[in-house]
Amino acid sequence: MPFALATWNINSVRLRLPLVLDFLQRHPVDVLCLQEIKCQNEQFPAEAFAAAGYPYHAVHGQKGYHGVAIVSKFPLTDISSRVFCEIEDCRHVSASVGWGREPLTVHSIYIPAGGDEPDPDINPKFAHKLNFLKELKQWFGEPSFKQGQLICGDFNIAPHEDDVWSHKQLLKVVSHTPVETEALDALLSGNHGWTDLVRKHLPYGTKLSSWWSYRAANWETSDRGRRLDHIWSTADIAAHSTGAEIIRPARGWSDKPSDHVPVIAHF
């Protein structure tokens, strides 16, 4: 049976609920992972998602900031969340998805952006980001990450020169600095190993973006994007992966869009 999962930093799920529901009509994925929902758990629009055919929800929300969620056509069990760096930001939620095949645990994660200055000695936000990545690496070394795992979300890192509009111009810009990209590469290849499902099907050599700044007067004309949103899985899940796509047109579906667009993996 075909199965599809999407991830999207929606930048306020309540503000952009019509946009999300429009996406789910155009692309009826089985599971949608959201980041920056920017609402508390009781404010999450659960009824609207249920009415759209997604009755199962895992929500870890926070007033006005951050927040992550998973909505699903399939039952969600073993719902949990993790605190990173002893900071109580709502940046992670996971659930076991009953998709009818081998066990699959899905993680929706929002890695810190890191501020503007790529120097941990003078920028606490950048230090937090690096410490978050370090803690992720330690966590991924646990036996549970050997198989049956999928992690997706806004990683806030564009790791390869084909993941940014200009490799040279962004080398000193947070999200593409060598210390960040090397840390993400170490996560991808280290411990038990992950598969970048987007690049499995859309290999390097093709420039890809999933985010375009609000600061650009015309995002499509300037096209100064970065691939900040990712879907990774363990090898056993990647073996079922049949395709991936970035829904670039979604950046222009609304006069108040998210600055990110959805990323989909097919199985």
C-alpha cells in the first residue's frame, strides 16, 4: 500500500490553517509533521484536521513560539517528546505510526535557527544550536535508532552547496557555515546511519530549496532559497522509499504564506 509523509514549518498553524488544509487536499499525504505551530496544545485546531481526514494527533505546543505536531490518518501510539539542552522549548514530538508495515517511529523536530552571528562565544543562540546538534548525535547513538525511525522537520541547516542559492556567499551566514554543515553531515553518517530521502531521489547536482526569506520583494524572481527542511530515515525504512518532492509552488499559494514549503517522501 502506498504511504506518504510530509513535513512543513508552517509558522503558525492557526494563522495558516486554510493553507494547510489546501495542501492536504492537493497532496493527501498519510502523515503530516508540522513545526513552529506557535500555539499551546489546547489551541491546536484538532477538529479541523479530524474533519479533513486526519483524526490522530501528537502535539507538543508552546505559547507564541516553537511547537511541533504530527497529524495522521493512521493511529499514533507511544507519543513522547524530548527536552534538549535542558531548555524547555517545544522542539520535538514523536509517535509510533500504525502504517501496516514494520514498526515506524516518526519524529517531528525543529532545530534552533541560531541567530545571526555564527560565533558561539558571542552569540548564545548559535551556541545553543551547536549544543543541540551535539546532543542529537549522542541520542542517535542509542540502540533504538538502529531501525524503524524517521526524523523530519526544519533542521535550519542547508548542508550542501546545492542546498543554497550561493555556496560562496553563504559560507559565513548561519545555516550554511562549515561548523553547522559538518555537524549535520556527522549526524547523517554517524552512529547507525541515516538516509536523506530527498537526496536519495533528487541527487546532488540539482539545486533545491525549501525556504525563501520574507525579506525578498519577489521570492520567485530572486530565488535566493535554502534547503532547510529534511526527511531522514533508517535504512530499513529507506528501502521502501519510492520518491520525494519539494512543493515549491506552495510558497506562492497565499498572500500570507509560510517562508517554508512542504517536503514529501513517498513509500
